Amino acid sequence: MALVVIGGTAAGLSAAARARRLDPRLDIVVLEKGTVISLGACGLPYFVEGKIRDAKDLTVFTPERFRKERDVDVRTGARVISISHPKREVVLESGARVGYEKLVIATGARAENLGIAGTGQDHVFHLLSLDDAERMRAFLRERKPRRAVVIGAGYIGIEAADALRRNGLDVTILERSAHALLRPDDAFTVEVKKQLERHRVELRTGVDVKAIEPGSVAGVPCDMVVIGAGFKPNVALAADAGIELGRSGAIRTDDRMETNLRGVYAAGDCAEAMHLVSGRPTWIPLGTTANKAGRVAGANAAGARERFPGIVGTSIVSIFGMGFATTGFSAVEARAEGFTPVSARIEALSKPRYYQGTKTIVELVADRTTRRLVGGSVIGEDGAAGRIDVIATALHARMKVDDFEQLDLAYSPPFAPVWDPVLIAAQQLMKEL
Amino acid sequence: MALVVIGGTAAGLSAAARARRLDPRLDIVVLEKGTVISLGACGLPYFVEGKIRDAKDLTVFTPERFRKERDVDVRTGARVISISHPKREVVLESGARVGYEKLVIATGARAENLGIAGTGQDHVFHLLSLDDAERMRAFLRERKPRRAVVIGAGYIGIEAADALRRNGLDVTILERSAHALLRPDDAFTVEVKKQLERHRVELRTGVDVKAIEPGSVAGVPCDMVVIGAGFKPNVALAADAGIELGRSGAIRTDDRMETNLRGVYAAGDCAEAMHLVSGRPTWIPLGTTANKAGRVAGANAAGARERFPGIVGTSIVSIFGMGFATTGFSAVEARAEGFTPVSARIEALSKPRYYQGTKTIVELVADRTTRRLVGGSVIGEDGAAGRIDVIATALHARMKVDDFEQLDLAYSPPFAPVWDPVLIAAQQLMKEL
């Protein structure tokens, strides 16, 4: 019995490690096209910034260590070019074939071309791989660029802008949509803009970049460009093998992470996950989801029966030290999902004033009919992560605002005010319902 | 129609404010025995420490401001000595009588004598009132004590010890029980001791203080003593009026905060609240509960029909900057409550190492039969409040470990690791179940 895993990052290694734990005798092969495994891609912006000095800190395992500690046959430089499910084998670029009984596809995401001209230039970067980050560090060190344009105001774009600004560059972010951080929420985007502007980073929304000129993008002069847009699930291999994709374009799976091909699982940035608020599959590529879904894929591939119920779409990004966190749906998204959204947004202090509490903005969104919470956002310099996690937990529990308002949260002046901002938001929302 | 509220702190003022909001024409009288209202007693240790410099920062409202803004007849120095429910009136120490149609009792907690000899000495303090705190500040300034003994390792005792140590005193805490912070959990107490010792505060458990000598307590030399033990619900007034007490000794109410006397409500540190994990009334005097229960008492007194479902017993205390947080039951408490507890305790980093993550200890307790979470604790320098709040939210939702393990929590290196410590604890607990 052999398990083959395509992809040696979060989902793939979680699958391999979990399968090994459940079945000590299983033959497990991980095929990774690159040279490193277990890359924490979320750390790349901090490597560019210089906060992480050693690229080794970005990976959890060397291939050798994973091989040894987990007894898994990790092969790097092993690019799979096709999957033949009838033969139960994958074909490598080298021509080699590897047979499987169970297969986990964890091929991650890729950057789509976007039809932008001029992306091949030396001063144009993505920020998806360690190689991308190392090239960028070298460029910063050797070429000393002074002005950067970042295309895309998603997580990577904003984090890259933060990192470059901290390296002394003037930075302009160009975003095609009207919103930052993929959140259709005008007020949230206004706060993102304000925080960027406080640190002299400009965010221009509604700018559809067609070409990167040698010295400018969309009229903004620059000597460096980072493309932080156009991420797509990397599904060509799966699609060619007859694996069904969902409406999102990512691989469709059941709640055991199994695809339409029996014995073939998919997890991580290449796969969908169930959105527990809408009850519909969604594609939100994040490391947390990749780890959880990979673990379940590995367990089931090893013969267990485990479920990955799904996600609520929680995320947070630091913009110059301020947390911008979202979970579930904004009011606009909730309406599109068929809810009748009612929302309340409040400002309160994170802690008592005498304990240096800082401004915290909380929005909660509920469905008018069921009174169920369907989303929220938190912005603040301290406590934003904990607060969005409370809302996320409530979404998992399908909690009504009425119950959320009564939550018994921890209070003590060094940590929180007696009425936590999330409870103040709930009180406000109760008035609107 | 007149509403009389006895007590001008958290529960009483929340009740008055909420009643006013619901009924602009109601006559509302607040009777406060002291000179200030809206005292945030949780801030007293920080006033003693010197972090809060102005006593005014400890109160939210002056009586004048509350009178004016809320149109409430606030009377300070108005000590109620009896309630005559048949006559629907309260009698003040001055002899005056105040008639009511609805009554909210928010008389708070008091310090019991504990049978300790020598508590009347000048160098012996409680820390319940602004007066206590101001006397203590003056004593520190004028008498420059060098060694303090704190009796009781509950919240106030530990916070007082922290505050005195930061004022340069040598501090020893003497606790009668075997545990700190009212948590019957040996490992938790060990961590409290360690953190105190790191800052050269000694905690001795199992010490039953009988007398305070002029220069020592239980053989520990000192020139200052703080009593942080012996808190009891202040219920004499209510009991004399025929109001039923619960087994905890605090006033029993229904979920509308109404006592056995129709039209008489109780809330705050003098009253019980339902423990949502055990389903039994409990007495856990905290400001958060006082505010919520007071609000509901005020709403119902003003003719609304609102419920206060209850609490899960969440709290946090800072010990020299490290958060010690608990919610629900420890394993020992869970067993006493009739559960079959299974627990897991893990250590993990609060954030990735390269982002200065610090050691975080999480314990989760579940019931073996139902797999429901019944409690947890979190210890850490950063993120402890948010993490305990996630567990508290799960307790409100009666979540099983199986579901908790799958929570979609926010991840980004500046805030949290990809596997949050609470999820690692849940994974460990799943193995034990």
C-alpha cells in the first residue's frame, strides 16, 4: 500500500505526517517540484522586510529531517507532469513513474499572468516562493530601488508594501477592485487606506494595470514592481486527470477531502473547502485551512474516516502594526449569499484608557431573519486577533447575536475593558435588528 | 412608577441606565452609601501601583454627571438599613424612607472578618474601596514600608502583591488553600508560583493566618499587610427582608434577575448567576457579570422581558505582565460537578519564533461521555485574553472538542502561529478521549 503526495508544503506535509502517525507501515512518498519543503509562505514578507534574517527560519523541515523523523520518502526536484488514475501512477518530468494506491494532491496556488505586459522584467517580482523572496532581497540590497509599485491590495500585496516601506521605499499600491484585502466593505477599505497613508503608502483602488513600463506602472514612477494579484488554484494536473473542479475553479472534494476519483484526495490552496456560514464550497487559500484539510486528507488516505467540516473565512493582516481582521461575510457578501444582512460598526477602546487602550473598530453582520451572526471584522493595534477569533468561534457555533451579546469574556484592565468591543458591537447590532 | 436601586457601582448603575433608556419617564433613584459612584474596583490595584495617578480615572461618572445625563436621582451617603417589601419602601440610616414599585438590589460584596486577630491595626488594609486604595497610597508614601504580607492568593491578593512589588517592597503571599487564583489545579498554581518567584514574590499555600502581629504574620516579618481574602456577598439587607439566598450564600434570582419577592431584582456581586457549564447557580463576583446582570435587572424592572442566561466563569489576571486566564472548570472542579473530566495541557509558542512568540500554556478539559468542553486555562505573555475568550465562547456554545479542534482561527505571523496553541491543545485532548 503506497500513498503518494504531490506537493511538499502545508497541506502535503500535514497529509503525509498524519498518515504516518496513523499507519506506521504505510509507504509514503512526497513529490515536491522545488528544492525546499514545508515553506511557510506567510513568512515571506517578513523575510523581505528583514525581520527574518535566515531563510532557514521559513521552513519547518529539511527534506532530510522529514525523511528521518517521519519515515517518509521525500523527493525534491520531482515535478509531476501527469496523473494516470487508471494506471494508479503519476509521471514525473524526468520520465520516472511512481505508482500509488492513494493519492493526495496538494499542488497549491499559482500566479496567473493577468494579461499584464512586461512582467518578465528584472525589476518585477512575485512573492510566492523562497526564490522570489531571495531575488527580492538581493534586488533591494544591490539595486537600492527607491520607489515601488505593488499590484494588488490582497494580503500579499499589502504585506509586501509594508515590508518595502520599512526598507525605506516609497510605495504605491494599485488595486483593480474598489476594495482592499478582498473584503467588499467600503468602511473597512477606508481604514486600510488611512493606516497605509499614516505610513506614507498610497493605495489607489479601481486601477486596472495593463502593462508594466520600465520606469512606471499606470503612470506611477517606480524602479521596482511586486505583483500580489492573480492567485489561482494550481489545478491543471488534476483537471487533466479528470478530477472535477468546483465553481470556484479549485478542486471539488467531499468533507473527507476526497475528489470524484476514489482514493484521490485534494487539500490546501488547490482545493475548495466548505464555507460553514453559507453552506457552500469556497476557495480561500490560507495556510491554516491547508494544514487542517491536509491532515484530514492524510488520515482518510491512511484508512481512517475523518471529516473536515470547513471554514468560516477568518484572516488577519498586520499593516504597520495594526491588525486588520475579518471572518465570515461582510454585509455586501452576506447579501450576495442570500442573507438579509443587518450590521453594526462601533469604535471602542481595546483596554481602559489608563492602560493605554487603543482604538478598536468592530463590525458585526447578522441575518435579520434568523438573527444569526454571519460575519465580522476587527481593526486594532492590540487584541484584534483574539477578538476576530471570538467572532469566528461564534460563526462555527451558528450563534445568534442574542447569545453572542451575553458572552462571558475575560476582563482585567491590562487586557480588556469591562465591556469588550465585540460585546459593544453586539449591543449595537441588537438595536438594529 | 418609581424604581429604586440600592448600590451605585457596576450592577446598580447598569440597571439604572438601562431602565432609563427603556422608559424615559420612569422615576429612578440610586442610593449609594459611599461618596463616589461607578467605581471600577478592578482598577484599584493599578492605582496602588501608581499606574493610575488620578483617582478620578477609577470612576466613570460623577454623581452630578449621571444625574444630568441619565436623569436619575443619585443620592450618595445614602445607606439603606432595611427593606420593607410589604410597604414597598427602603429605610435609610438617616431615618428617611424611599418608596418603590420596583427595586434593584446591587449591594455588592464585602470583606468578612475571617476571625483573624489584629486586623484593626494601621498597617492592615483591604482593597475594596477607593478609600482603602487612597489610604494604602498614603501609607506607602509616608511610611515607606519595606516588607508586605498579602493574605489570600485570589485576584485582588495577587494584583495587590504585583502592585506592591512594583513599589519596591518585598512581598509574601499567604494562602489558606492549596491553590492560587481560586483554581483547584495544581499545575496552574505551580505556574503562578513560578511567575511570582521570577519577580521575587513568594507564595506560600496552605497557611491559615490566625493573627496579624504588629511586625509579622504567621512568622513572616512585615510592616504592611493587605487582606485579599474573605469576600462574601453583601446580603444582610436582602436576607433580613425575606429574600431567598442560594446555596452559595448569594441572592438567588431567576434568569430575569428577579428574586423571590415579585418586583425585587438583584444583580452583581451580591447575587448568583447561572453557570452555563454546570447548569447550576454559582457565585463568581466579577465586574463583567455585574454589568450584564444589572442591565437585565434594569430592563425587567422597567417593564421589558429580558434574560440573563448566565456565565461560564471567565477571568484573567496579569502577574507581572503575564496573563493567567481561566474559564469553565478545572478537571478537579469538573469532577465535583459530576462530569468525567479528561484534560490535556500543552506548551506552544504564541506566535512564530521569528516574531518573538512566547511560551503559552493551554489546558482544555472535556467530559468523556459527551466530549463537550467544560473548561480551560491559558497562561502567556501575549494573546492569553483572546485565547481564553475563544474557549469561553466555545463553552457558551456547548461545543464538543471535535468541533473546537476545527476552528478557523486567524493566522498571520505577527499575531499567531499557523496552529494556534488552543488548537494544539484540542488535538492533544482528542488523543486522550
